[in-house]
Amino acid sequence: MLLLLLVYIFVVSFKLWDATVQCLSVLDVLMSLAVYSGASDGVMCRPEFQYSKEPFMEIREGRHPCITRTFTGDNFIPNDTTIGLPMVMFKELLASTVEPA
């Protein structure tokens, strides 16, 4: 009976539990990155966070953490990575690909 009551409370409050778990997972990732950057052998930068309704991440001259610990050569080329597209760029891209009627 007690288990049934707990399940009922969980189901009724699911949206609150889901939001809480989502927030904790983001906090976990950010804390992990902070701990790693504090113990890093190489140069790390501080990320810039900006509010946006669209998911977007941009990394300039990035290095994978394993590279900084294992690669000893001097000919490594850092990589730029973009995930998502800011809405302004998306609208410009869309406008440039639509042919006029």
C-alpha cells in the first residue's frame, strides 16, 4: 500500500521531478567540466554562457582532453566545432536558399 502511494505521488508530480532531474543533470555536467578544467595540464578557457531559445554551442580551436594528455608533437591542429545554429544565421541561410517565386 505504501509503495502504491509513493508511485501515485510520483506520477502526480512527474513534471516537477522531471524538471528537477534535468536541472541536476546540467549541474552535474557543469561541475564535472569545472573539476576537469581545474586539474588540467594544458591551457583551458572560461566558457561564455548566453541565453538563447535555440540550442547552440561553438568551440573555437578546441582540443579533446585526451589529446592534451597524450599528444606530445608540436604539429597538432586545433579544431573548431559548431553544434546547432543561432536563429539569426538559420534565417539568413534559409533566405539564401529559397528561390524567389
